[in-house]
Amino acid sequence: MTRIAKAWPFSKVLYALVLIGGVASGGPLEFGARAFAQNIKPEPMPLPPSEFPTPSADLEALIAANNVAALRKHAWLLWSGLTADSSQSFNGQVLPIWETWLSEEETFSPVNQLAAAAAAPRPRILRPFAPPRQFQHGTSALAKALVARTDPKLRLKAFVKMSPESASFLAASHETPAKSGQSYSYISASDLAQLNAALDQSNTAVKDRKIIDFPAAATDLKMIFLPVKPSGLSAIPIWNGAADSIDPTQPTSDTWKTCVAVDPTNSRTGTASINCNGQQVQAEIVPLKAFYSVQIDAAEAATINSLSKLGGAAAVEAGDFQTLVAMHVTTKEIANWTWATFWWQNGKNPPNDFPGSVADMPDAYKVKGPWRNYAMCISNSMVVPATDPKGKPVVCFNPYLETNQADGLNSNCMSCHAMARLPQTGPGPYPETYLPNGFVDLADPKIFGGATKTDFVWSIPIAAH
Ligand code: HEC
């Protein structure tokens, strides 16, 4: 139900305060700190209305025809918009559009509602780096997931960003179902529980047990980073197929045998001997500028480590460059969202173009500089043909992310996200009926009976509070 004032748990209030003021670990609130007081405003995708959002009928026609090249071009178009320069800078660096967007923490914090109400600008934490939550499959609580680890996999850092359209949608309450006379906030766990109870009471058909749809321009991202030291060479593992892993069935990036040696001075060439996941290998030297990266200052590192409870090997270190190795992109341009994922591949194609490639990338005016070094795959349907429950599963995964999951090498973004619902069953964010790929029937009572679907957005059941 709609309410203005809510009782927020103490920890959430603290988090909100941190979002407002910025905080140094153990220290006082730093209200004028350069890194946090700057008011970066989210900027929309800088693509003309004729290009974005693409009408769903156009995309559905391409999907029905399985026109992979045209659908890949569409994903690169999104990439060109996301990676274009925004009008704002941070710590002397022009921000790409996606950096200006609200993080999941900001979107789901009560501050988002208050800020929307007051239309007041507020300081930001642009990069709430934390260990990827997907790697916490099976743990009992998200809090546990964020506790410091020494697992080398947890050198990987992740965060989720939401476009202005996505974040505003979540900041508002929505009449659900349409014309029911009852409105709910989808960032409130108690509202969502009440919505679910109302769907029970009205005996709503399983296919209609859902929140209302996000707007067409809604876009959600998940970013993945690895650190590069400010001096010397740092090893970054690169995907060279599952066979290039010491664990080909579960080839997470900490098992890959190929690395590049990243040079923060952007001056060295050739090869160098470097420790790559525990093995000494001869690696190609690549300049840091071949990646998108951000250098973390002391205040930012302290805030991130305190917010995400990072310690030991998992802590973010001041002076390190956090280097973008992967990005998930999803847009509500079609009912089941478009799905694409990008990962750093040094501008080349992986063996057998699996799970994707740099093919169909537009010219250097559209996709600039380091952004050209990322390969990509798409899954705009669960199966082919798209509407045939017995169709062939479409496989698309990010080598830095889904390789951590059971059968991740056969996974499909849309199938897993179709499962997003609450209440949750099972211990973690993953449903017990977890399918890595294949057709998911949104009217299946075995999966969705008694639940509320959250329009393919996993953040809602996980981050609503
Ligand atoms: C096996 C299940 C699974 C698969 C496969 C999967 N995801 Fe997710 N995804 C999740 C879960 C759970 C979350 C929320 C927790 C988190 O952020 O890790 C999530 C979060 C996201 C988010 C942030 C917004 C949201 O919905 O919460 C994006 C964007 C995203 N995934 C895109 C993708 C893309 C693109 C692919 C395919 C390349 C993909 N996902 C594959 C389970 C999955």
C-alpha cells in the first residue's frame, strides 16, 4: 500500500545517511568531500527517439526471423549509447553515460523516494563495488554474502546500475493490477508482500500474478571489475574457451590459463612473464588504456570497504585502477527485455566465437576507444523458434560471471530472469526450479503459483526492503 512515512530498519537508515553524506571508515561524516559531494545527475541514453527505444514490434519481427546480425547490431547500438561521453566529469575524468546512472543501492534506498519527492540533487556514490552476489549462490543471507572473503574470485567486483527510466519507475508507486485501486511501491518488501496477498485474495490467474511492466526505455546494467596496480604489471585473466581452464566444467576467471599483463604507464609493449592464477606464464603486455578503468582514491576506497564490508584480499585498495572486464545490459524494449553481455577480449573473438564475438560492431565514431575491445553475445529469446516450448535453447553467458553457476556454460539470461519473483523459495536468490536455459512458461503454476513476478528484474526480490 502507498505510504509516505515508513519505519526503516536502523541499518537502512544508516545506509541512507551514508548515501547522503559520504562516510570514511570509522571516521566522521565527510559532507564536503570532493569525491562524494559532487552531484552527478543521471543522463538518459543519448540515442535519438528513432533508435531508442526501438519499437517492440520491430524487434519481435527480428526475433521471429532469428535475424541474429540485426539483433547484434541493436545490442551494439545500446553499447554505443551507454559508453558515449556524458556531459559530466568525476575526479577529472569524463564519465560515460552509464556511470551517471543510479546504483541499485541508490535506487532501492528510501532516499530515492525522498529525493524524487523533493526533486533535490544529492551526493552520490557512483561505484558501490562489492563481490558479485551471483557468487553467493547457496548462502543463507545477503549480509553473509557481503562479508569479507579471501577467495581469489572475490577480487572481482560488481555493481548494478539503473537508467533514469528504470530508477524513476521504481521510485513511484504503481496501481497493481492496473485499475485495481491499490498502489504499491516495488522497492518495499512489505508492499510487495501485500500485493502478493491481494493477488491470492482475488484469485488472480498465474499469468497475471506480476507487477506492472517497466517502461520501454528502462535499462539495467551489471558491471564487473578487476584491479590493476598503479605500478608494475598486473595480470588480468582473459577468456580463451572452457578448455583453457584448469576446471573446464566450472571455468571461473580465477581458473583461466591465459592472462594479459596490464601496464598502467601505457608505455610498454611485447610480452612479460607474469603470475596468472598461480601459474607463471608469458603474457602479452597491454596498456591500461585498452580497458575502461577508474582510479580509486583513499576516500572512495574507505567508503566502499565500509559499505560493502570488504576486508583482506577482497578489499578495494586506494590507488588501484578498477578495470571494467564485463557488463550485462538489459532493456525493456520488448516484453521479455533484450539481453546482451559484453566482456573484454582485447578486440578479438574467442575460440569458436563462443559465447560471442566482436562481429557487427559499428565504426569507431559510434563505439570509441577501449569500448571496441569488448566482445558480446545476445539472448533475445529463450529458445529458437522463440515461441516454441520445445525450441533449441539460446546460449549466452558472460565468461566472468555465469561460469560460476551450475551449468553456466549453457545458460540463458532471459530464462533465469523470467524466474524473478517473490516470495522466494530456496535458500539463495536462485529458485529451486532453477533452469540454466530453455523455455519458461510465465503461466506455469508450478513455478509462479502463489508468487508475484517482478518483470524479469531480480533486484526487486533481492533488494526491496
Ligand atoms: C542463473 C540465473 C541468471 C542468469 C543465467 C543470468 N542472471 Fe542476471 N541476475 C541474476 C540474479 C539472481 C541477479 C540479482 C543478483 C545480482 O545482482 O547478482 C541478476 C542481476 C542482473 C542484472 C541487474 C538487474 C536485475 O535484474 O537485478 C542485470 C542487468 C543482469 N542480471 C543481466 C543478465 C544478463 C545480460 C545475463 C545473460 C548474459 C544474465 N543476467 C544471466 C540471475 C541470472
